[in-house]
Amino acid sequence: MKKKDSSIKAKLDFDMARYKSFINFIKTLITNESNDLIDFETLRKQAHIKSEYYKGMETVPVEKIVGSQGRFRDFDNLFLPKHDHIRDRWENIDKAHYDEIPLPAVSLYKIGDTYYVRDGNHRVSVARQRGIDFIDAEVIEIESLIKFDKPEQINKKILEYELKEFFRITGLDTYRPVNNIEIKIIGNYEILIKHIEVHKYFLGEKEKADIDYKKAVCNWYDFVYLPLVELIKKEKLASNFPKAGLSDLYIWITEHWHYLKEQYGQYLEPSKAIEDFKKKYSSNKFFNSWNILLYILNIINKFIPIQENEKIKS
């Protein structure tokens, strides 16, 4: 194929990939889901890694490559390009396919049955756009305490592990009913543990004594956590933040409450903090307005589908 033809074809392929990325963005916006590619470094911290070892060369299903070590912001969850600034690199790789120029194997991490790019993000993206099912890869396999085989299992499995750790450390499930403990955001169980530790310290300061950890846990749950959670339920805050659990909302409201107290220099009732938080940050505020439609109309011209008369036949 002539270089000119392959260059034009690569340009059109990138335009189409960007258009598909836009459609994917709209679908996830409507369904209130995320179109983000998995950040491997964040996952590495959350998955409690035990060991890693070099496996060598493998032929890997492209659809099982679900994340990236460093370029997760440049591609969406389908490995489609999210930004125009990667056009040149992307088109050069696509052009190499048309010109039948061999490309080096990509480098991947493997956790469970999922893969994450160490090197070769653009090659993976081009492969997805071209409908290539398998890609040669140099693989490093990672063993973790958390087991999962599919991307959609990751958050659930991590949260299950973190909940067990929370109960192991605090013993709360043996002291109190736990139907009011609900976390949907990874890392927030650790924040709850820190809240208990801070409460234990201030309780000891108040009573001028070294407080037993069990007593601190129960006192925090009965007199700090539960009253605020009951207010959150009463205000039906969960309906405005579907991606957060009761305990996530407790953390957010607590932080917002302290922020307001510092801002105004006086004590505020927690109900006031909830009211202010709901007013400022409710997700429904965006989705129940025409802003979403205006946003789409403002950017849609950048993603106009390629016309048939613009395509070049092979």
C-alpha cells in the first residue's frame, strides 16, 4: 500500500476510534457508570500483592486487557482514545499495520485473568479498533490476596476483603449489629478505622484514662457514627448519591461538617451540614437538568462520524 494511502486510512481510523469513544462516553453518562480505564498502580495498592514473577511471551486476548500502568487517562474502558493529543503516536502504529511493518510485543501485567499494560498502550488501542482478537505480549504475573477473574469483580472483591479486615481489626460485628455499615468506595473502611482511633484518643483525653479499644469502638458506633447515619437516612441522602454507601456518606458529611465549622468559626448542627452538602454536591443536580444535553451539543461536532464518500478503499 502507498504511504499516502496508509496515512489517510490511519487518520480515518483514529477519527472513528474517537467517535466510538464519544459514543461510549454518552452511554456511560446515561447509565451513570464509569468509562475509565483501570489504573494499575491504584489497583496494585488495593489488591494486596503477595508476589510477582516473569512468565515470558504469551498470546493474550485483547479484550482481557483492561487497564494501564501509566496511560489510563488517555484511553477509555474499551481502550479507545479519549484525547486528540495521542493522535500522532496512534496513527503511526495503525499505519505500520497497513504497511505490514512488524511491531514489538507489548508488555503486560497479569492479575487473575485480567491484564494491564506496562508498555504498548497505543498498540493495544489500535488492535481494539482494528478488531484484532489476540496480541503477543511479554507477561509478568502477579499473585494477590484478593482473587478475581473479571474486571467487573474487582471492586466487589476488594470491598469484601476490606470489610473482613475492618471487622477483624475493630471487632464491631461481635459487639453490635452491622446492618448500618455499608461502604461502596474502596479505601473508606481504613478511614472508618482512623475515625475510631481518633475517637479513642479524645475519649481518653476526656476521661483522663487509657481507653480500652472495644469500649472506644462501641462508644464511637453508638454516639458518633449511628446518630449521624440516622440523620442521613432521615434526609434520604442516599438517593442523591447512588454510588455511595451509608458509611461513605457518613465520612463525606463528617468532613464537610468540620469544613463548615472551620469556615464559620462556630458549631453547626450536623443536619445543617447534611443540608449544605446535599445542596452543593447532589449528583441529581446535574442529571436532572438540561446541562447534560447542552454539554453533548457543544462537543458533538468534534465527533461527527466519517462519511462514506470520505473513506478510501483498500
